[in-house]
Amino acid sequence: MSTTHLGDLDSVTLDELNETAALLTRVDRKYVLAGTAAAEVLADLPADTRALEIDGSRSFRYHSTYFDTPDLAAYMGTARRRRRRYKVRSRAYVDTGSRFLEVKTRRGGSTVKRRAPWEGSADLLEDTGLGFVDDVLAEDAIRLSGHLDPVLDVDYLRTTLLLPGGGARATIDSRLAWHDRATGRSRRALDLVIVETKSGAGPSAADRVLWRHGHRPVAISKYATGLASLRPELPRNRWHRLLTRTELAAS
């Protein structure tokens, strides 16, 4: 994806972004685009859109490790659209060295994300991490069906935008790569771009631009869709189109 137009946007600092649009409880809309289509959308965003900039950079490396139970309860919850579903991951901001343990749950039509700074092992949730996960899941009456192990690693580049009005943001993820811990299989999707808008109940300025370009929200989860692409034996009907018509299709 070309990032030529990013340089034309005013910048926003991380502190200002978190102060004005933290959005830990939000409505997420996700779009899957080819790189050229994403560049066209980026060029058509309102002029007062601002891009997160840290030390002169506007694209940042992320590394996430997703944890799941032996019966893949987190995966199955997403694949089968269960009302009480969750994801547990560690997220490393590669360029800054910071890392968080994050738990995402669904509450009504909204996504709730809670996180804590984490210095633990990338391969083991120790007592402190497990306590955090258990406490968060208990708030939504969710109990783990077994211990949590690392299942999938995901690497990508992310650009974050603060949208006009200061109440919504959008992320643009590119150069995605997945690695399955159990099978050793890996997959890359270098021309697939995931645009995710995060706002209150109403659509954001980015949603309106995406709709004008003919793009509509789709069901995609970096964890669940990625794992489905690497393990075709898993239930995967929810992502059939993505797994047959994009770079996520079987080789």
C-alpha cells in the first residue's frame, strides 16, 4: 500500500490520541482492501484527518501473540458468533519496546478492550497475567474452559489516524504475516490491507469515505481468520469469501 498521502496529513501525538479518542469501548467496523484501493481511500479522507507520529515515523511494527485453550474456545466463540466471546493476546510495539496483555470481549454490539502493561514471557501466562485475564473475563461472566497457551503469532505494520471531530480513529494494517505455533505453518498477505474504524454508535468520516468507494464492513479477525487460513479443518464458513477470494486463499 502506498503511504504517499500520509505525509500530507497533520500529525497527532500518542498522548493526544489517547486523550481524545482512547475508545476502549467502541463499535468496530473492519474492511479488507487491496493495497491500491486502500491508497485511494487514504487520499480521499478529510483534510483535517491527523496521523499518529512518533519520532518522525507514521507506520509502526506490531507483534501479537494470541492465547487460547486446548479446545480453542476463543476461536470457536468467534467462528460460531457466540454472545460471550473473547480474545487474549500479548501485543508488542516493536519500535518502542513496550508490551501489553490485552483481553477483548463483546458487550452488546460493542467491543470492550482492557489491557495492562506486561513484562512476562511471550510463551507463558504466569500467575499475574492469568489473574488479570480471569478478572476481566469474570466481568462478562466468562470462565475459561482450560489453560491458555500461545497459538498464533501475527506481525504487521500499523498506521493510526485521528478522524475529524476527535471522537473516532481508524487503523490501517498492512504487510500481515501469521505463524501457527502448533503446526509451524506460516502465511503472508503483503497486498491485503485491513482498515478498522473505531467510533461510538455512529459511523465515522472514514466509514463514509469507504462506503463512497464501494467498500462495506466484513467479518474478519486477525486471530480467527488467520488461524482458519492455516488450519482448513477448523469451522470457517464465517470467512468463506475472504478465504477463497483474497490472499488468504489456500495456496
